[in-house]
Amino acid sequence: MFHPNPPPPPPNVQNPPPARGRAGPPAAMIAALDTAANPSSVHAEGRAARRLIENARRDVAALVNASAQHVVFTSGATEAASTLLTPDWQMGRGTVRMSRLYVCEADHTCLLNGGRFPAAQVTHFGIDADGVVRLDALAAALAAHDKADGLPLVAIHAANNETGVIQPVGRVAEIVKAVGGILVVDAVQAAGRIPLDMSAGYADYLILSSHKIGGPKGVGAIIAASDLMMPRPLIAGGGQEKGHRGGTENLAAIAGFGAAAREALIGLKSIDAIGSRRDEIEAIVKTLVPDAEIFGTGAPRLANTTFFAIAGIKAVTAQIAFDLAGVALSAGSACSSGKVGPSHVLKAMGYNDSLGALRVSIGHATSAEDIELFRTALAGIASRRAGREEAA
């Protein structure tokens, strides 16, 4: 969340990684870069490269208690979503059709866009004022689904990328299974911050992203509960990833992803300490700006995320002020902070989001000094706002 002022080009501070352990992502990537062979080659060098990939596959699977053989590496979560959100699936040599996609209104745009489904075959279901999915709305939509045309495919995020609100995915899964549907869960924000267990029927398919857990950008994964049924490949090629994703694997990025997954699994043991720091930040917000709105507080949330709005101040304006004071945060999710427009998440929650909101993400490396820097920056913003109100 924080950087020195004046800053050099800052690190990826929106989702800071846990403290580096043995052979963290950078070391794992450097070692992989020394392995120049193609992982599909059968000679000794190729087999060495393949071992790096399979070790990473096991580490990523362990983070969500899944089977390593059901992990498919992709270029990131967006590709994973585009792969899974398709009407065309395969079961052995046969085909299975998904006739309609059901997506939560607060999902990331890579899910909201519907993947390979035509817009006319996408149904959105809502959330309440706390940002929690309306289970009744989902159940009603699925009850009306005509299975004569094909199966329902449901996509939902495990935790929201703006508010940090955690969804009741277990209950969503019960509703989806009751009608014979398939459930895709975007676990990008949740992985490494809450326990995820594929063995407990958590989802049929999970989507993960490396850089959200402190690994390199440009690599993600699809994790399946089984390999009985898989989507028609988005990228067809030389048969890599058991034919589910063509193209020579990004060896260094995958190795870094595996190392980050190992560290994220260890970091889950100390996640409560991050929650205490998040609570401290929110107490500062309410003390310095009593009329600030902190979103999602009526629901379970990720320990590392807070999303708040300051009345009368545009989020982008406040973001710039924080940045000049040495605090890096975003006006919305990092994916959308460069775009002009209201938050679709807040709109779905029923809020008037004319000014936007600020997202603060913290991690294991966030210190007391960092929090004090946040306090000082916010105090300056609050003072300037008070001055303008007096002048008016």
C-alpha cells in the first residue's frame, strides 16, 4: 500500500506478497530462466524443465487442496475465465452444451463480459446492500432454466476485488448442484487470504492469478474438481497442458507462481494479524472523516481490503493526494483505476457512486510506520476538505 516519497517506480503494492521465505518467486524464476529447454522435450534438459512445471503445479494445487493433475496453467485469470465461460464443453469424446451463463452483477468484468457466450445467453443475478449475493435471486433464475436446451453454467467471485466481501460459495454450490449446473468460482482475490478447499465440493472450477498472491504477472490457472468434463480449448496448439491450453509453457512465470503459492499457504496462518491492521486503518478513517462510508462492513470480508468513500471528494482526487503523500492505493480495483466511470460493484449494492471510492490493500509487510503514514495523509485530505467547507 505504501511507497517512499518522492518515489522511484513503485513495486506492486496493491497486493503485497507475504514475507519472502526460502526460494521465493524471484529466486524460483531466476533458477527457471537458467533452464533453457522446452518442457515438452524428452531429453534430459527438457525433463528438468518439465519437473519445474510439475513441482509448481503441485504447489498451486496444494494452496486450494486440489489434485495437481487438475491444474491447467494459463496466461492469467482473464484467459482462464474466457476458457471456462463457453457453451461448448467436452466429456471424453462427447460434447456437453451449456445453454446459459449466470453471472453475479458484482463479478470482475472478465466474468461479466460473458466469455464466449453470446450476450443473449447471459443472465445477471444481484447482490444486497452489503455486497453479498442474493441467493434467492440465483435460485429463482436457475429454477426457470430450461435444461432441454443445455446445462446452466454459474460464475461467481469468492471475494470481491473492490469491497473484499466474501461470498457464501458453499451455499451457492448447493443451489447450483440442486439443478444439475456447473459452478465456476473466481478465487483470484480469495486465494492466500481465506482457506479454499476443492476437495470439499467448493466449486467445479476455480480461477487463480499468480500476481494476486505475490507471484509474477502473466500467469494464472484453471483448477478443476475432476477432469471428467472440460471446456473446449480457447487456445489450441501442440497439446500442452493435456490439450487444454496450447502453447509452450511460460516456465519462469509458472515456477514463480508455484513459489508464491507455497508462501501464500504459509501466510494463511498469520492472516488474522493483517485483519487487525485493516481494522486499525478503518478506525483512522472513521476518526478523521466521521462521515466516510466504508463498504461491505455488514458482511464477512477479506482481512487485507477496505473500500471507502469520502463525501464531497472525488476518489481520483483523493488518490492523487495520497500518492503525493507517499501512500499508494487505488480508486476502485487496480484493474479499473485508470478508467473513468462509476463502480459497477457499488451500483449493484445500491449506492450512488458519483464520486467513486478508494480501495486500500495491505499485506504481511505492512508496518506500523506505514499505517502512520496513511493517517498523516488522510489527516491532510480531511483538513483541506474542512477548509473548503468553511470557505463555502
